[in-house]
Amino acid sequence: MKSKKLTIRQRGIYLLPNLLTTAAIFSGFYGIVSAIHGEFAAAAAAIFVAQILDGMDGRVARITNTQSEFGAQYDSMADVTSFAIAPAIIMYLWAFSELGQLGLFAAFVHVAGGALRLARFNTQLEVADKRYFQGLPSPAAAAILAGYIWISEAYSFGFDEGAFRYFALLLSIMTGLLMVSNFPYYSFKDIDIKSRVSFVVTIGVMLVVGIIFAEPAIMLFLMAMCYAVSGPIVALLARQRRAAKKS
């Protein structure tokens, strides 16, 4: 009887981190539903909420020592839902529905790129350098699409509507390709949040947070774009250093 109870207990799952993962999936689902009803700003904001929850579940699991293989797989499924499928559908409904097969192709490139990147990440988890991601992380790719939609909904820049559509087309294809690229992206995993920092750094962080809250749509989009560009830049600099050593 005792061994049976022990087996049942081992097959259970940890509630708190997986609850946060479930909330991230719901945020992606809510974004899709909001887009169907034409509430695109709310749909874009839901993707960013999913990002926050996605960052919390893993950290909570490590802090509470509740990591599990189930949680890792569940988190990957949540990432595909919230950062690959949901942004692509939202973008398609917002800008691509009138572009026919071209719009469908661009949205699918983002979905496929996100799914392939997560599959590669899971297979290389034990051997990959923890300091860097290989390919653009799917949350950052989703932030680019969601941020662009949020900016376009919140501000009127006087551009032609067609220009917005075709730029969104390029963004969707770009994010999909960057996710399956070999460009290195800094993971920020070696930053110790418990360590002491200087007063100047504290002020800088406060200023950045204040700017983000003042103009969330613009700042989140720009931050995601800068991060996306950082990968090719790091790869180019590394290639130049290798060429300099050989010469």
C-alpha cells in the first residue's frame, strides 16, 4: 500500500510553476480571441503579459526547487502557443488577411520558426552554452510582432496603410528566420540578481523602468528590435576577431 501511494505521489506535478505556465498559455489564447474581436491593442498586450509569466515560471521553479521534466515540456508547449502561434494569428488578422497567400506564408514562417527553434533548444539543452541562446528566443520574436501592432494601434504616424502591412510582412518573416538562425543571443542567465550593485546602476534601472512605463509600446518594441539585431552583430564581431587572429 505504501509503495502504491509513493508511486502516485511521484507522478504528481508541482502546482505553482505549472500554474504560471498555464496562465501564460491563457494570455496567448486571450490575445487570439481579442484579435478575432478586433481588439488588437489588447491582443498585443496579452503577448507581453505571457512573456512576464513565462519568465516567472522557470524562476519560481528554481527558487522553490520544483523543477521537473513535465514542467520543462509544458513550458515549451506554452512557448509555442503564446510566442509562435498566437502572435502569428494576431498579425494575420491585423495585417495579412487581405494579402492572400503571401500573408499566410509570412505568418506561417513565424509559427514554423518558433516551433523549430524550441525543438532545437530542447535537444541541445544539456550541451548548449548557458550564456547564449542559439537563434532569437521566441518571446523576443513575439515581442517584435506584438510591439509593432501595439505601436500602430496606439499612434498615428500618417503612413499609408499598405506600408504598415508590408513592413509587418517583413517583420514576420524576419523573426521566423532569426529564430532558426545560428546567431548567438545573450541569455542573461549568468546575472546574479542577489548580488550588490552600485547606486548608479540602481538609478539607471529605475530610469529604464520609468521610460518603459511612460511609453510601453514604443520602448518594448525598440528593446525587442535591439535584442534581435544584437545576434548578427555579435556573430559578425566574433567572425572579425577570428579573422584577425588568423592573419
